[in-house]
Amino acid sequence: MEITFPAVNIDSTVPQLIVALFAILALLVEVFSRSSRMVFATCLVGLHIALLRSLMQWGRGIPYESSLLAVDGYTTFFNVLFILIAMITLAISLSYVENTRVDGGKYYPLVLFATLGMMLLVSSMDLLMMFLSLELLSISMYMLVGSQRDKWVSTEAAIKYILTGAFASGFLLFGIALVYGATGTISFSKMESILGGLTGGVPPMLQIGIALMMVGLGFKIAMVPFHMWAPDVYEGAPTPITGLLSTGSKIAVVALILRLFSNPFIQVSSQWVGILWVLAVLSMTLGNVAALLQKNVKRMLAYSSIAHVGYLLVAFITLSTRGMEAILLYSAFYAVMGLAAFGCIASLTRAGGSTTAGEGERLKAEDYTSLGYTQPVQAAILSICLLSLAGIPLTAGFIGKLYLFGAAVNAGFVGLAVIAVLNSAVSLYYYLGLMLRMYALPGRFAPAEEPVGSLFGKLVLLVLGVTIIALGIYPTPLIGAVKGAVTALSAL
Amino acid sequence: MENLFFYIAAILAVASAGSVILQRKVMYSVLSLIVTLLAVAWMYAMLSAPFLAVVQVILYAGAIMVLFLFVVMMLKYEKTEIQRFRPGLLWCTGLLVAVFFLMKLIYVINRASSLPPKVTTLPPDFGSIKSLGGVLYTQYLLPVELTGILLLVAVVGVALLSGIKK
Amino acid sequence: MVEATGLFSKLWLVPALPLAGALFNCLLGRQVSNFVVSIVACGSIGLAAALSLLLFNSFLKLPVEQRHIELCMYNWIPSGDFSAPIDLLLDPLSMVMITMVSGVSFLIHVYSVGYMSRDESFARYFFYLNLFVFFMLLLVLAGNFLVLYIGWEGVGTCSYLLISFLYHKQSAARAGLKAFVVTRFGDFFFVLGIMLVFVQFKSIYFGEVFPRAHEVLTPVMATWVALLIFGGAVGKSAQVPLHTWLPDAMEAPTPVSALIHAATMVTAGVYLVARCYPIFQLSPTAMSTVAVIGLLTAVISATIALVNNDIKRILAYSTVSQLGHMFIGLGVGAPAAAIFHLLTHAFAKALLFLGAGAVIHALHEEMDIRRMGALKGHIPATFWTFLVGALAMAGIPGLAGFFSKDAILEASFTNGGVLLWLIMVVTAGFTAFYCFRLFFNAFLGEKRWDPHVEEVHHPAPVMTIPLMLLAVLAAVGGYMGVPHALGGADRISSFLAPVFPPAHHTDGVSSSRLLGIVLMAVSSLSALGGISLAYFFYVMPGNREIPERLRQTFSGVYDALSNGWYFDKVYQVVFVDRFMGAANFFWQAVDTSVLDMTVRGLAGLILGGGEIVPRLQTGLVRWYALFMVAGAVVIMGYLYIF
Amino acid sequence: MLAADQYLMVGVVLFGIGVIGFLTRRNVVVLLMCIELMINGAGLAFVSFCRQTGSLEGQVFVLFAMVIASVEIAVGLSIVLLVFRNRATLDVDEMEVLKW
Amino acid sequence: MSRGVLQYAPTCPERKAKEMDIAHWPVLSILILLPAIGAGLIFLIPWTEEFFPRVLALLVAGVNLLLSLALFRAFNPASGGMQFAERRDWIPDLGAGYSLGVDGISLFMVLITTFMVFLALLSSWGEVERRPGLFSGFILLMEAGLLGIFLSLDLLLFYVFWEIMLVPMYFLIGLWGLENRRYATIKLIIYTMGGSLLMLVAILSLYFLHHAQTGTYTFDIVQLYETSVPAYALLPMGFAFFVAFAVKSPLVPFHTWLPDAHAEAPISGAVDITGLLIKTGAYAFLRFFLPLFPDFSASYAPLVVVLALLANLYGALIATVQNDIKRLIAYSSVSHVGLIILGIFVLNLQGIEGAILMMVSIALSSGALFIIVGMLHKRSRTKDISQMGGVWRDMPLMGGFFMFFTLASVGIPGLCNFVGEFLIFLGAFRVNVIYGVAASFVVVLTAAYLLWMFWRVMFGPAPERARTWYDLSFMETVTLTLPAILVVLIGVYPKILLDRIEPSASALLVRAEKKLALNQNGSGLAQKEMLKKQTVIVMSQSPERSEGEAKQ
């Protein structure tokens, strides 16, 4: 048997390669220079190069090798998004890492590896590729979550995350096995044609396979009832990593679900739309109600991110182009909002962060009282994020929700849209409540507090804040990009 | 004959798997798991996957289990939860739900009669190292490389977590 | 309709002058001295009065058919097919009214300068008073219903402000509120009436409504319109059952009572009905209602006045009673007589009130007639003028009240029947009795003053001169309407005739001369009887215990009378208490309980339901895994079922 | 020749036993072993399907799954070591600082 | 119509040049953006600064007021259409535009907004003790939002302003509020957000419906007017819009947030603005609800009217027994709002004109009352009426103003509220005598509770501690004089307003009628007939009247 290498267009995967290369390079830099700032710089440079390279691919579908990876407009859109997310995560990590004595030399490269996982996940056209990149992402995240070695909560979060995560992976793997068994293939495109030619009902094997895959994937996006890990892990993880968890890793899996469920599995959509309807409602409601009661800010945002998954699902189950656009748009918006929010919290960490739970970080809602007067920049940006998360107009979040709910209404899911908006109304209460607390008028003799956070960090946050507002006022460029990406997806 | 072999392997696998979760001591669980893995390797061999069977024995039963044993022995964790075992709410519902889940799974898959028809004639080298290698290094080259990165990540991660600093 | 030309184009100055005075006193009154305030206040009214006289003069020179002058200022509320301009209408009725209003107002203003001289809110007082005159003049000059309504509400407001002028007294505040709300209740009907008029006529101009009334309105509709408008009149003119506010309104300073609650504002109802007479004529039901209400009012309030001891309240009830007479006049088809009575009553009652004011002033704010007496020697000018007023009021032949009252009596005999006439005659006797009961108690007999009163305040000339002028008017005012029966020309009737279409009205002219004289004689006798009785009781020594004994004998009747036939008490229980009860119920039971609790309950439901989340979030990994498995089971179950 | 169904069923049972173990045991190391059981169950399913369809993808998948499993175990055990160093416990129920 | 053209024919070239100028500016955008930018600047100034931000805010509000007056001057009263319209694409993908315009209905809402904001800043000058700069910033933001609501002609843009308004409101109450503010803010959020988010769903439904019918995606209100809503969707969609507007208005039984919001907002200026906020509900009924859902309006008008009458009566009843003076006035707002809604839903010219006039009037009279109460609160530190009394003795000037605005609220002719009230009564009376009777009756109650309140606050013996309550300062006098002048002006010469409102209001009715004629399905025929008749009256009467006026 002669081994012939398949015709591979390496050019198409250059951004991914750059990310991988620079991650390894950064590890080497760490070995030789011992300066975590150098590592940081290397990673950031690598991401910039990858970003440029990705942008060069913008709007072009470049075939790699059809059965494993799809490098198309959809992938490029998400690649750019993930690289940006990684850059922001790095940027908001810088002072946090130094404050909390995390081993930056390995932390930064791991962020890059996680990014690589996300990028590959989005372009997967194969269950194997999907599984591997998902694991790359997950394993990097396990480690990042536990990277604050000398802090128990971080360790506990890591062990919880890996135990539940591996458990979920088991489900996913078994689900994949059953799907493979039912269809005889692991390639998306083949699967689509096989499922398209399906006659005489859906085989139960496939049903169960999809169900088990939904468990595994639902876990990654923290969908109710597979969400339980999220608040704990979000709280324990280093705050920038919480940001990455709630945005990057979630968006990557959502993007994958979109590709998987809207192409191969759409043939059997009647099987899972109904259950997703219920899960969407549950996610929104539980997320919001829990956030309403939560006094810990990081956990509150964790629950709110669960609710946001619910919103995304609302658009997803419409299975329409409009819904896909809405999801992409909202994902991008949510990435900015979430990262900025967690970035603010990270940047509010007081120097000399220490070993026990929560010390140095502002976790409790009381810690935010009158913050607007002592830490004006972070408070202002956090306020913008909260407004945006709440979906107040003139912020990105509003446009996102408009698209989401619009998609639902358009597809006739008016009841779902109504539930979603009512949830949105409930969510307003806790978002605005935190804001109100931040601007609670201080007494005349309130103790002065030194501003915290590095200038660089504040600048990054400022850029994010402005982006949220700018996108809220003029979202058209992004909408154009999203439309292109969705066209690529449906052109498969 | 084949039936017999299968049933022996199956009973061995299931019994030892049961043993994994029933043993009081972790050490015994590890040893039971090794038996399970070997039984699975046996079944791999019977399912025309000789290479996998070998890898299963070497990688799993060999390497991973050593890792387990090593950790278990290093930690010398004598307390087992069995000593303090009280079937609480969580335990009961957990067992109930899990068993129900298993039953459901078995029930549904039993009904799954729509498996693709069994291929009667397999190529002679099906599952051999050569055939697998042929696929791996052509079609699945990228995953293989990805696996390399994955392992690198694991190394870096473990270093990060165990605090290895120069 | 005749366009206003010449002097008549300056008609707007009549109300504008008092308004200017009011604005001056409002904006600058606190900065300038009391002297300037009084000059501006009296001056502006004086000019208005002079202008009215000039207008009257020119008006009389006009041929009768041209005596209908309209002056349109601007379009106030234009809205679709509705339009309500500010327009003034000068016809004989309004001519008479503005002359009377501005004249009497002027006198009372002058009097007030003396009366209020020591009050610290001097400017405020004159601001209100001037404003009142403005609104009153606007009311009588109005050329359409809505402008009339401006004046109508405006005078009510000023009345409210003046009643509660002495703001530190709770009773004054209460009386003001009561006056406003009760009259507002009447106005409610009036507004409905206006709207009904508009809906029927597509116009609210007097000049367009009245001439077309008989062709546009069906009898039923005419009744409705008339009764609704009459509702307004009932409130404003304090007719039964809305009369209760007027006696309480005596909390106002006495000149205010004289002006507003005797001479002008309360007669606005009479004016209104007279103004809308063409509509009332179309409906016999409405006419009889007017007469019956008037009769009831006249009797009820006259009886109450018999036993009251408060000098101002007696006069107030008397006013109510006389207003009832006027409505009887209107109801029996003698509008000119009613207007005539309105005028003479204005003179006499203003005089009596101002005299009462002088008495009160003299005795240091004493109002109870039982603690007066023997003032004759102390304030002679007041005594004599008061006597004139009382005689005029009682209807002693020769004085103003006699002619006007008898015009009404005659008309009611002719058109209303003997019974009506008889009741009115008895009422006339009551009137004479209580007027002189008051008079004798205050001025004659022995001194029963409060021991604190050491020295009687003598009224300043600025107070006595208006008294005298009014006394003259009260004495001779009747000669503008000497009836045909006595050989007079009844000039007032003929002057007003163009306003009241002659086709239907029967102003007593048809009755025979002899009958007229007989009727007059009977009513005069009745009045004299009343005076004699009062003299017997209160002046002739040793008889003072007779009324006391009577009171004990008929204690039930006496209690009813002295409590004003229990109107106030009934209203309190039936309306006010019920209303407050309902309000409290809606607030406590509906608003804070049901509605608020719904919201709170919803929030509680969300939060309470949310309480389950902390319980689930146990922090135990296996618990989380359990949920995942359970989720898988549910999803599988769902897939398998569906 | 045996039907692949039977092998599949063994895989299902192994998977199920893993799930049961995960939900009932408290020792972290045992939990990790239960995950191994689940992965092996899945592997068995893969290979049996492979046999059934005659395609090699399943076997390739199992190969990678083994790698993943080993990586997960390695990382998992390193975190377990970290936990043990901090708290001297392997009881998963004692890791509950993070809750509500 | 010709009358207006004549009146506004350019008489001198200078005047014309000036008008051209303002017509070529994006004057409406400036109106909205100016306060927004001002607020932004204020937020950038260090918040410990007290004087400068307040001056800046006052300046911005003043300029805006002048600008709106210029707008008023340049407004062509003869036209019933949109003037000074601006339209740019905003989100072309959605067909959402940045589309502004002003007509006779919104013109006065704009004017009253700029005026009341200026007044609010003026009145809060000495009242805000902590972070006055921040306070002024929020007020300016409110102004921007309010003007946006009144000016936008795009449903999405409208919704944007509608929601965004809540944020500064929330902070005004939440930060400077009294002890119960938390509860008040929760209620504010639950009610208004719940309502308006439901409306968002309805807006989206309408949008897609429009697309289904015409094939274009647009939020442009003029195009959406043409959408015919099928019968099955009419009730839920109309209801969603209705609830959103009714909550904001607030119509009983959605009103309970208002008394809390009013009572807990400490600064009179903030309360004032709340007063404006609630006008947006009624305005939205006119601008969006009537033309979008004429069939809903026509079919359910009797129900809505009954609800409005109930609200009118109910508010008056509850106001009577309030001991908290702010709650009392808040409930009086509830009562008045009932009247406004009544005016709108009797669906005739008088009703609508009266409603608009009433909105302006209530903003003035109730707003001024709130300012006075704020001044009283500053001195007495209490809202409890039983703690007051006899205030007149030491504060005659304030007493005078208080009396004046109370009387205005009572509806004394010659002051502003009367005109609106009367037109609403007339409109109601023409539709159904019972409506007119019920509405006019409440006026009696209004007089009772307002004057009773006045009595309890101002009359009677003064409490001992009132000795320290000083009379109005110069600044306060100015603050109260400005609305007083307007109250009289509108009361005496409402023609300024009515002339400009009428073309737009009749255009509105004509449009509604036309649409109704298109959808000749469903019930409520009698109402439709009535609406038609009204339109005919409008059409036929206006030339007549202008002739009549020309004669004068």
C-alpha cells in the first residue's frame, strides 16, 4: 500500500499554524529569558501576526481538505474573533498575573493553545477533529483555571472543572460513537448526505447519539441543566480566565454547534428543536433568577452568562439564516462585553493579591459600593458592560438582542421571544442594581482609596468600552461581516 | 467458540468494571480496572482491531495504569469513603438516576435494529498497523499533529500546576 | 348682531380696568403703600363704573332694535368645528348688570378701604376683590357660554379665595373649600349643559343659540338643556339643595359678603337663567322646576333665618331666601321682575351687610345678635341706613324691595296660582320678622355687649358714605320699576323686553289693576305683621321670654331650624363620609393591597422560586454530574417519546 | 460470526457502570477511573461499529480517544496531587468551598 | 389651511433668511445631541466639582430651550405633515433609519420638554446636596432621551430612546432618592421594562408583518402605518403596545409605580422630569398606537375609555386620602392621565387636541406643584401633610404660587388646564354622553382633594417649627414665575397651540380612518362609523372656520 499525502493547502491554515508556532516559541522564550513579560510580548506579537493573516483571508473561502477542516468565511470570522478574544484576555491578564503570582511563562502560551483549540474547533468538518480540538481547548482551560496554584479556590475550580468536564467528554465520546454507528461516518459532509437520504424515520441510535452529544456540548456552553459547574469554576478561576471561559470557549462551542446542527443534523431537526426550546427557556430563566439572588459579582456574571446562552439558543432553534446571523452577531458582542466586564473585575484586584479565597479581588457586591468615585475608569467601563449585557439601547447588547429576538419572532417563536424579553426585564434589575451600587453617593467623609489597575489595562478596557458603544450605535460593519460568514456556512 | 470467548471476555470486563466501582480500596479498584482494560483489549482483538488491542494493552493497561498506581501509592490515602459511608440523598438519587440512565440506554440501543448491514468480508489487513497507519498519516495527519500539541499542552500544564520553576 | 362702534368698542375696558387693578395689586401690592393700593383698586373700579354709566347713557340713545352689541376680542379655543371666541355682548340685560355690578362694587371697595385698613394682607384683599369684579363683569358681559363660564368659575374662585382669606382660621378654610366644591358640583351640570348646547346647536354663541332655540330643540332636549344650566345656577345661587355653602361663606370679611355673597356673585345664577330664558321657555317642566326650587329655597331659608343668632348668617339666609324669590319670578315667567328684584335686592342687601359690618366692627368682631343692643346712640349713621335697608328688605311700600317683590308676587299669583302666592306672602312676613329681629336686637333694647368691649369703634367716613349712598339707592331704586298697577311705567320691564321674547312671557301685565293693588296690600300687611311681631318680642319690654318659651315648646322644630334643616349633617353622612370611606377603601384595599400585592407577589414568586437555585448549587461535583445525567435521561426520554 | 450488537452492549454496560461509579463514589482517583471506564465503553462501541461497517474511522477514533484519555488522566492526576498537597484529601465531597 | 400660509408668508427678507437657516440645519438632531454631549462633558468633569457642571448644564438646557423656541418660530402651522424631517440610514440591514421629524403633535412636547428641563435644573440649583454635577448630567441625558422619543419617526429609534430614558431616571431616583428608593426603583424597572420589552416583540412582529406584505424591511413609521394587521395578530400586538404605553402613562391598573417613583424622588427637578416621562406614554398612544392599530383602537375604544374614566375617578379618590403630599400629587397625575387617555380614545379632533393641550398643561401645573413641594421639603424636611399647615403665614409668596398652580390643576378657566379639560369633555360628550358626564364629574372631586390639600398645607395655625421656614429666594421666585406665565398664556391664548396641533391631529384622524377603511374586517362598526363621521367633520369644517376667522 502506497502512502500518498493528501493535497493539503497549508496556506489556508496559516493563522492556526502561527498561533501554534508562537505558543511554542513563547515556551522557548520562557525557557531562555525567564521573563514572563517577554513571553507575554511574544504571544501578543504572534496573535497580531495571526490576526493580520486571518484578515487577509477575510471573505475568501480557501479549501484546505474538505473532510477535516473547512476554511471559509465562517471560520475566518471566528478566527478573527478568537484571536481578538485571546489578545484581550492576554491584555487584561497582564497586571492580574503579576499581582497574583501566577506563572505567566506557561499561562500565556496556554491561552494561545486554548485559542488554537477554538480556531480548530470552528473549522472542524469531522467529528474526530471536533473532538480533538475540543479537548485541546478544554485541557488548556483546565490548566488555566487551576493556574493560581497557591489559591485553593483555583485548585478546587480546576478539579471540579476537570472532573465534570471529563465526565461530559465521556458522554460526548459515546454520543459520537453512536452517531458514527448510526451513520457509518464521522465526516460532516458525508453525514449530511447520508442523513439527507434517510428514509423511514430516524434510527434510535442516532437519536441517542445526538442526545448524548448534546450533553457533552451543552456542558461546554453551560446550558441548563449542564451548567452547574459554571458558577463554581467561574468564581474560582483567575478572573481573566473566567472571561475567556465565558466568552471564547463558549463561543467556539456555539460556533461548532451551529455548524454541526445546522448542517448534518438539521436533517433530523424535528428530533432536537423541541428539547432545545425547553432548555433555552430553562437556561434563561434559571440564569437570570439565580443572578438576581447572587451577591457575588463573579458568580452573578456566571449566571448571567448562562442566561445569555439561553438567549443564543432562542435564535438557534429558529434554524434560519437570520437566526444564525443573530447568533454570530451576539457572540461577537458578548465576547466584548464579557471580556470587558471580567477585565474590569480583574483590573480592580488590589495589588498583593494573596492566597486565600477572594482576598484582593472584589467579589462581593458590597465591595463595589461607591466604586464609581474611587475607580472611575473601571466603574464606567463596567457600567457600560452591564448596560450592554442588560440590552439597553445604544450599546452593542441591544443590537444583539434585537437580532436574536427578531429572529425568533420572524420564525414564529413569538412565545419564546416573549419569555426571552421578560427574562431580559428581570435581568435588568441585577445589572442596574450593581451599577447603582457602584455610583451610590458616598458620604461626605468616605475614606479615599488609591486607584488600582495599570494604565495599560485601563487603556484596553477603555477601548473595549468604546467598542461596545460604537457597535451599539453603528453596528453595520460587523453586520456585513456576519452576513458574509453565514453565507459561507449555508453555502456548505 | 467465538461465542465462548466473547462471553468470557464480556463477563470479565463487566465484572471487573463492577469491581472498580465496588472496591473499598483504591488499589483494588486500579487492579480491577487493569483487568477491564485487558478484557476490552481482548474484545478489540476479536473485533478485527489487532493494533488497537496492542495499543490498549501497552498504553492503557501499561502506562496509564502505572500512573494511577503511582499516584495512589504516593498519596497513601488510607481513608476511603467506604469507612464513612452513609447512603445520603445524593448517593441514592445518583444511583437511581444512573441506573435508570443505563437501563434506558440499554433499552433504546437494544431496539436499534437499523444498524447498517454488517460487512461480511473485511479486507485481510483490516485494523492492522499498516492499514491504520495508512489512514493516520494521510487522511488524519492533522489530528496526529494536533495530538502532539495536545501532549505538549499536557506537559506544560502539568508543569504549571506542579509549580516547576527554573 | 350689531358691531361695536364708537364708545361701545371700548366696552372691553369695563372688565379690563378691574383686571388691570388686580394685576397691579398682585404684582406690586406688597411693594407699595396701602394708600396706593386702595387708590388703584377703587380707582379702577370707579373708572369701570363711570364707563358703565357712560355706556348706559349711550345705550339708551340707541334704537331698541340695535340694543344688541357684540365685541369679539379673539378666538380663544378653536378646535375643529368648535370655536369659542372671547366675545362680549352688550344688551339691556348685561347693560343693567354691569352698571349695578360696577356701581355696587365701587361702593363696597370704598367701604373696604376703611374696613380692612388694619389688615396686613391689604393688597391681597384688593387683588382678590378686583379680580372678582373683573370676572363678574366678564360673566355678565359674556357673548357665549364659555366666556360666561370663565367668569362663572372666576367669581367662584375669587369667592373661595376671599372666604378663606383669614387663612389661620380653620373654619374659614373649611368654608372656602365647601363653597368651592359645592358650587363646583353645580358647575358640573352647567358644563354638561354647555356641551349639550354645543352638540345641539353646533355653536355656543348666545346670538346664534337663542334665536334658533325653538327650531332646534325638541321639548325633551330643551328640558335637558334648561335643567343642566339650571343646575349651575342652583349651585352658584345657593338654591336648595346646594344652598349650604352660603351661610358658611360668611367667614369672609364682611364687605366681601356684601359684594359677593349678597349683591353680585350669588345672583349670577339668576342672571344665567334669565340669559337662557329662551331655552327655559321651551320647557314647562324646567320652568316649574325653577319655580319649585325657588319656592323651597325661599321658605326653607326664611325659616332658618327666623331663629339664627349670627348677624351675618341671618343676612345670608335672607339672601338665599331672596334668591329663591328671584327664581320663583323666573319660574313663573316674570324674568324682568326677577332681574328687577335682583337689582333692588343687591342695593338693600349690600347695605344691610355693610351696616352689619359696621356693627361688627363697632363691637370688636362681635357677631352674635344676643350680645348686641342699644347701638342706636353709638353709631347713628349706621342705625339709620340699616333701618332703610331693613325696611326695603321687608318690602315696606315705597322702598325698592317693595316694588320688585310685588312684581314677582303678582306674577306668581297670575301664573303660579294662589297657593304659591300664599306661601310667598307668608314668607314675606318671615322676611320682615327676621330683618327686624336682627335690627331691634342690634340697635334697640338694652346693652348686652361683651364686657370686654369698652369702647365702640366709630366707622370712618370712608365707611359711612357708601352706606348712605346705598341707602339712597335702596330707598329710591324701586322707582325704575313702578308697576302699571300703581300708575308707573314699569320701565325696567320695557327696557329688558328685547332680551325676553314677548311672545311667550306674561309679565303680570294682563292682570287687572285692582287685583294688583289688592295683592300689594296683602303682602304689605304681611310684612308689617312681621315687623310688629319682632317689635313685640324684642323691643317691648318684658316680652323677650316669649320667644324663649316658644323655643322650649317647639324644641323639635327649633332644633331643626337652628341646624339648618339638618342639610349639613345629612350631606356629611351621605356624601362626605361615604366618599372618604370609598377613597380609603380603594387606597387600602385596592391600591396597596391588590395591585401592589400583585407586583410584590410576582416579585416574591420569582425570588421565592429562585431560592431553589442556591439549594441546587451545593458545591458537590457529583451533584453536578447527577444533573448532567438527569438531563441526559430527560433528553433521551423526550426524543424517545416524540 | 457474532453480531456487533453484543459487543456494543458490553460497551454500553461499561459506560453505564462508569456513570454509576461517578455518581456514587467519592474518591477522586476512583472518579477518574470511572471516566476511563466510560471512555472504554465508548471505544468498544466504536470498534464494534467499525467491525460492522468495515470502515477504519472508528478505530482511528479510538486511538485518539486513548491519547485524550491519557492526557486527561495525566492532567487530572496532577490536579489531584495539587489538591492533596493543599488539603490532604481525596474525598470529592470535601471540595466544596465554591458553592452558591 | 390657506390662513396659515398667509400668516406665515415671508413679510421681510431678513425673516425669511433666518427661517431658511434653521430649516437647513439638522435642528432636531442638534436638539437631541446637544444635551447628550453636554451630559457627556459633565461626566468627564471631576464629580466633586459642584459649580461648573451645574452652570454648564443650565447653559446647555438654556441653549436647547432657545433652539426649540426657534423651531417653534420657524414651524409652519398650516402643515399637518412632518417638518424639519431628517432621514439617514442607521442599520441598513434592518431598514432602521435615523429618522426625525416634528409636527403639531410633537412640537409642543418638545417645547415643554426643553422648558421643563431648564426649569428642573433651575429648581434643583440649591436643592441637590451631593454630587450636583452628576445630577445635572442625568437630567440632561433625560432631556436627550425625551426629545428623542418625541422626535423619532422610526419605530426602532423610538424604542431606543424609550428604553434608554429609563437609565437616567433609574439613577436619579436610585441615587438621590429617599429612604424607600430601592423599592421605588424596583417597581419602576419591573413595570416599565416589562411593558416596553413586550412592545419590542410586538414591534418586531409588525416589522416582519410589513415585510411579508410589502417585501421591504423597514422601521419607518410612515411606511409601517400602511401595514394591515391581520385579525389574529391584532389583539396580542395591540395589547403589547397598549400595555407598554399604558404602563408609562400610567393608566390604572398599571400605575402603582408612579406614586412610589414620585414620592421617593427627592429633588423636585427629578420629579418634574418624571412628569415629563409619563407624557411619553400618552404621546406614544397618539403617534404610534392610533395610526398603527386603528382597528384595535376603534374596536376596543369603549373598553379603553372606560378604563381611562376609571383611572380618572380612581386617581382622584385615592389622592383624597393621601397624607404624603408627593403621593397626593402623583395620584392626581394618575387621575389627569386618565383624562388624557380618554381624550385620545374618544377618537375625535376635540379629544385629541384636548389631550395634547392637557399633556402640556399638566407638565406645567403639576410640575410646578412638584417644584413647590420640593421647596417646601427643603425647608420642612417632611412630605407628611399633617406636619404642615399654616405655611402661608411665613411664606406668603410661596403660598401665592402654590395657590395659583393648585387652581390651575383644578381647572379654573383662564389657566392652562381648563382648555384641555374642556376639549376632552367635549370630545367625550360628543361620542357618548355618559363619557362626558363621568369625566366632568371627576372635576368636582379634583377640586375637592386639591383644595383640601392646599388647606391642610397652607391654612390653619402654623406649627411652631415653621418659624424657620423662610419665604422664596429670588432664584426660586424666578423658577416659579416662568411656568406661571406660561400657565396663564396657554390658558388665555391656547390658539397658539391649537392652530399648530389641528392640522396634524386631523391628519392623524384621516390617516387612521383611511387605514380603517382598508381593513374592513372585524368588529366595532359603530366606532368606525363614528371615526369616519369625525373625519368628515374635520374635513368639512376647517375651511368654514378659517373663513369665519378671516372675517374677524
